[in-house]
Amino acid sequence: MGVEVSVSRVVRSTEGGVKRRLSAVAVAVCASLGLSLATVSPVEGAGVVTVTGKLGAAASGWKVVMVGARGQSLVSAVDAGGSFSLRTSATASKRATLQMVDSSNRYVGPIVIGKEKVGKSTCSHNQLAGKSVKLGTLKLNAAQGFAIPAKAPVSTVHTRSAVLAKGTSGQPLSAGTAGIVKVTSAQMSACGKAVKGTSIASSQDANVAMGGDLDNDGLPNALDADDDGDQEVDAVDKTTTESAGMNPWIAVRSTNPLFNASVSTGLTPENVNAVLGTSGNYAIQFFVSNRNLLGEASLNGVKWVWVDCGNLVYCGGSAPTATNTNTHLQNSNTGVAWNTYNGGFKVETAGAPPTAGLDTTLGTNPGNNGNALYLGNRNTGNDPSGGVNWLASVFPNQGANTLTNVKPGDVYTLRFGTDAGEKSVTMMLNPHAVTVPGLTTVNGLAYTGGNLTPDANGKLALTFFRPQRLATSGETGTFKDMGGLRYGVIMTSVGTMDTPCDITSYSAYDAFTAATGADASDMGNRLAPLTDKQTTDSDTSPTATKLSFTIDLRACVGAATYDAAAAGKKWTMQLNASGQMLTGGMNRASLELTVTK
């Protein structure tokens, strides 16, 4: 039997009045993913339902996850014969969906319960109606990312709610695509007149919860890389910063301006592995606050945090390779094998006392599970998280196998201690940049490497290609140029932390929208104040549209400092492309450069 876990979340209102969940938390993967959580029995008096089915031997070792309407989950391992069985309360299974996870802990797609014809459209019913059901033998199409019963069960076992299918097979609109699909309003409403199934009241709030389906594309929000259907990956989509807020963010860096698939048309995954598989160039950044985990600010509510990676070979399994790297420009455990690290405590500002009332003995996991996040106390300034954050920066250390073994859709379950016992939330790795901006010209001259030289006024006119991510299932090609990123120049040789150039230092940025007003004070916008007007990702090509702006280096470092510097003075900086601000940071692809006066 599976183990049922409730996943905490907070829903806030946005300016448009639509409530969104705080985090793009994937399903809480429980005992069958390697967790040892206590079994929670179905609620007494609520009725018990069982859901069974057979995916076939090809799915042996997979998991079937029942994702509740509010994000709670129940997991069943698929046995050697391909069968699964889930048992829970009727209440918990109402409006729940069934999702498949493969033996590598990566999302496959939904199980469709039934289908019907609505006008000229085929519509898929994915939601359970709180009743027991024997799905029997299912037709599994792993390539298309869905399964459906060979013989449809009675329609009363699913709700009347339905989503548009691609065709008569019943394949939901976004199945097999990771959810990065443009969903029109007509497609969202195409199945509104479905009549088969049990009518169960819904609400807007339920639709945007983790187990809901905001864009009606057939994937639950928790496992949808683009949960509002605008074809912008959540990690870079301004409208989904709340839903992606707890996901890990990625840092990619290179000193090579040719590390870009539009500049180097022959760039291969092997070339990418050579960079990302080298320490210092690629890191997965975990950064969550007590507010994220508990739904409210709390100084001492969380005692310790560690990451259960299940079967992910770089941070789970029998021989994990991941090591700690520098986190948030501070860390006392850099280079330590992550699976041996059990946490600790550190203040962000040395020499200043910890936040008043904070128990500084917290932070270490007494279970010695490894893969710990340490307690980082932001002990100065006004931190909306309450000043208590949990951090880890992880280098997968997979070398030539990096792109094979570290993929979007990887599932991480954060387990954390509280006064009420152990709890867990789970997140996933989103699509992210694997190359850096490809710088092609500086002050009108072709650039292929070496130090940059400002013009007589201390300015640099930069022209460059967008960084790329890997194409996901359902997309063509190897790479996709990432649209909607924010760009900026960060001085890394000025001060002890990232030093942004003020928005007034930029000019000639017609392809961008500059941050203004309240947005300009956001740390993410200070570091990268120019947002690419092209919001969607596009095919990678040497003829792709380039981006450009001019940066006044003299203004960045200070006019007096710049003017007083002798010829030959060097500064280091990053041409930075980043996503939207998440908890503690943002996805970032950085080309590191040296400027010589």
C-alpha cells in the first residue's frame, strides 16, 4: 500500500485576482521513492476506495502517484507484472489524478480514466470521483506520455471535468511535452460541455492548487513546466514566480564566448558535458525559507532539512557523486561530498549577532542522512522570510554523463524536522539554460575571446545571442534559445558580493524592457534590469536575432574610480542572463569577462 502525505502550500492573490500556489511543488514522493514516512490510514468514516490497474511489464519499477486536488499524494510501486494498487479515503481521491513516474524518478505523464466526444473534439477525463475503480489493463504509450484503459470503466468513477485531447486516442493536450505548449482560451474551454462523469463542485482556488490544472492541458500544475499555458517556462515567467518560488535554481558559467549553440553551430551535448561536468561551472541551488516550508515566518519552527533524491544517481542511490559548492557567496562545507554533510548554522553577515530569538543550535540533522541544507541566518536588514533560510549549492559531478543523468523533471523531496515531527515537500528541476550568452561583437568589432576594451568614454556596446536550454520531449532539435530572460552586467571585482550596474548605466536596449518603479528595486531586476521582449523560446540558429545593449563601465565602477585607474587596470564582470527571482536567487547563465582599461 502507498503512503499518503499532505504537502503544505500557501495561496496568495496576484494583481489580477487569480490565486496562485506558493511553490511549484511536485507530488510528495513517498515510500516507493525511498522515503520512510509513516503510513497514514484513510480518514475514519470517510469511506475507503481502491484504484487498481495494470500498465504491463514495461512499466515494472515505475510508480503511479495519485495527486490530490490540493497537492496531497499517494504512491504505489508498479510490480514486476506491471500492476499497481492505491488505497485511500473517498474524500482524498475526489478530483485526484493518476500520474506515472519512471524508475529514474522522472515524470512520464497522466493516466486517462475515460474519454468522450464533445462536438468535434475528443475530451479526456483524468479526475477520480472518490469511488473505487478497477482500470484493468491500460494501453501505455510512454513516448506520448499517457496511458488509458483498454476498456473504459463506467463513467461515474471519474468527474465530469475534462481536458482537450490531441486526437481520438485520448492523449491530453500537453502529454509528452513537459507542458511547454501554448494553450489558447478556446482549447481551455473546449470540453466545458462534457456530460459524462460525476459532477463535483470545483473552484478557481482548486484549479490553481498543486493538484489542479490551471491551463487545462492535462498535466497537474505540480508537474507542468508551464502551468499557465503561455509557452513560457515557469522558471522565467513573471506570472508564475509564486508557483516556482521553491524550486531549485541553476547557475551555469563559462569564460568561453563560444559556449553557445548559435555561435558554435557544431556544439554538441558532449561539448556541453565538458563544461557542465567541470566543478565551478554548474550548480543546483537549493534555497528555501521557513516561510516556504511552514506557510508563515518562523524563527525556530524548522529544525533541520535534507534532500531525499530517491534513485537520482548524482545525489541518491548507492554511489552518489554530488559535492557541495559555494552557496550564496558563503559556505563552510565547499568540496564536501554532499551525502556525508549533515548541516550546520551560519550567519550571513560575519561580526553581527544572529537574529534575536533564533536557536543557533538548529541546522544539523540528527539522523545523519546527508544531503543537508544548512541554516543560513540573514542576520541584518529586513528579510521577508524572517531571516531563516536553508541552503545548499550542489555540483552534480557527473562529468561526461551530466546531461544524461541531470535532467528537467528530476524530483527532489525536502524532508524537514518540526515540533510536530518530520514533514516533507517535493520539488522538481525545471528546464534551464545549459549554455551562456554568446558574445559576438564589442563596440562594433567581432569578438571571439580575450579581454574587452571600453571606448574612450568607458563604454562597451555588446551584441550577443541568447543562451540555450535543451529541447524537451515533443520539441524538435537539440537546443532552444531561451526567451523572456532578464539581462544585465554584474561586476564581480567590486565589493564582496555581486555588484549590479544601475539601470542608468545602460543605453541602446531597444530589444528589452527596462525595470522601472517598484520593479526596479527588486534584487533580481537590479542585477539584470533588462527583460527580453521575446517571451517564448525559439529554434537555435546562427541567423537567430541577436540582442544588444551598451553598458557604461565608467558609471558601473564609479566615475572617480574609473578616471583614476591607470591604463591596463582590469575589472571582472559577468554578462548575465537570468530568470525571475525565486527564493534567494534566480536561474542564471553567465559569461565571465575581463575588461582592461
